[in-house]
Amino acid sequence: MSEAAHPDRQFRTPSPRPGGRSARVRADVVAATLAEVTEKGYDGLTAEAVATRSGVHKATIYRRWGGVDGLVADALTASADQPWPLPDTGDLQEDLRRITEEVFTVFTDPEQSPTPTALIAAAQRSDTGAAALRQFFAARHRQAAVVAERAVARGELPTGTDGAEVIRAATAPLYYRLFVTGEPLEAGTAERAADAAALAARAGLFTSARTDREPDSAPKAPTP
């Protein structure tokens, strides 16, 4: 698998950044939170266990994160902050296939899937976590929008294409199966989702003129 499609890029323990002790403390706490939520789920996650695993005093965790929901939210924020090298094959459809393949791999590989699955499930248990989850996906969509922007520059997509909407269209069928219907997720599903999004994008369905259109502007059936 190429560097650009490496599946552990989406949800992983952040590397400590320059910034001294505070940055190191955050990295340790996030790593401990990911480990604890993977092993025990939201119901078994406690600030005390995170404190023990991270070596950070419980009082510090409560003061800085406020408790379990703040820990989950910050784990998502830290994941969103991680760099995500994206494919650049010179073809939109292939780029989207690699992105959906990454999502497929992250959530189906037995070694990789437990952490992101547990983290997303935990985030859905609180308003704070749910808000962080929305911000996480919004950040990922903005980052991945570059593949559509490149396609526009190549003349492959119409000017005004909303790149984030292209990414949402490509990945939404996968997340729907994973977290709404619980249906099995297969490699073919990921490929079809990418192909459908590419086809729709080339047809101009994600241009600003369409995405900004007022809901009541669609043609209405004549009154009998």
C-alpha cells in the first residue's frame, strides 16, 4: 500500500510536538485514552484509568479535560491534527478509490479497526464527543478536498466543484454501513462508492451552483 493510503494515518496516537511538557502530557493522555477506550469501551473508560496508564496525575486530567467526555473529544481532535498524505495519481476516480480503500481497511482490518470503531462509538455517547466527531470529519473532508481541487485544475471537473462534498459522497456509503445499518462492508462497496462520487462530480452535481441552491428551487409538480 502506498504511503498516501497508509490506513493508520486517520486515527493514531499523536507524536509529541514542540511545546515542552504540556505537549508531552497531552500526547501521553491521548495515547492512554485511545488504549483504554479500545480495551474497555465508553462505559469502562475512566479518568482514573487514563491517569494510571499515562502517568499524569488525576487532578491534572480533571482540570484540563474535565472527565471522560473531554478525553474522548480531545483524542478525536488530536487525530484530526495528524498529517494525512493523500493520493495524487492524476485521476480523480483512482484517487477516490484509494481514499475509500483506506476507510475500508481502517474499519475492517482486525488489528486496526478496534481503536477507531471504539472511539467513534464513544464519541456518540455525549454532546461533547459528538461535536468533536463532527469537527473531525469536517477536518478530514477539508484535507481530502485537495484531490478534487487538483481534478478541477486538470480540467477533469467543472469549476466551482465543492471538493469536500465530493469526499463526503465517496465515503458516506461506507460510514452508513458501518455505523447506521451495520451491514457488512466489502471492498466492492468502497470501489463503487468512489466510482459513483467521481461520476457525479464529473457531471457537475457538486458545483457551488447546485450545493448552494435553495431547497424550494427544485421543479414542483403541477397542482391537480
